[in-house]
Amino acid sequence: RLHSMPEETEEKKDSDLSSGMSKALGNMFSILPGGGEEAMSKMLKPGQRLAIVRRNHEEALARVVKDNQTCELRKSLTAECVDSYTKTANDSCEKFLSEEKEVWSAAKA
């Protein structure tokens, strides 16, 4: 039981990368061929690789949530614009038809 304790703390040290460092390493490796998997496996310990992958996954999930919110907002704004345009067009048509009737009525009289 005592022997397992140092391994756990050593693994914890491996995954302790600062947020900025982890992001920078993830960006650096992502530009390499194949996503930098081979280079990452040679340069980083498993705990560090796991920390980078987890952080990238969390950021991707956050982007998906944000993109979905943006999409829903744009859908609702588009629907409002279409409704407004349709109402304005219908009102303009009604106004034109009533003016046209008035002109024809005046011409007949």
C-alpha cells in the first residue's frame, strides 16, 4: 500500500500542466501531421497527454454549446425578420389595394 502512494503522486505531477502550457502544446501538436500523436507520445508522459486531450475535449464541447446557442439565436432572429417583412409586405399590399379602389371609384364618378 505504501508503494502505490508515490506512483499516484508521480502520475499527478505528470498531468499537472498549466492551462496555458497545455493549450500551447495542444496547438503545437495539432499542426503536425496526424495531429502530432507520434510526437506527443515521444515527448510527453501519458498523464500529460491525457491532460491535453481532456482539455481539448472540454474546449470542443464548450464551442459546440456556444455554436448551438448562436445557431438558435440566429434562427429566432431570422424568423422575426421574416415575420416583420411579411407583415410589412401584407400591410403595403392592403394599402395599395385600398388606394387603387379609391382611384377607380374617383375615376368612375
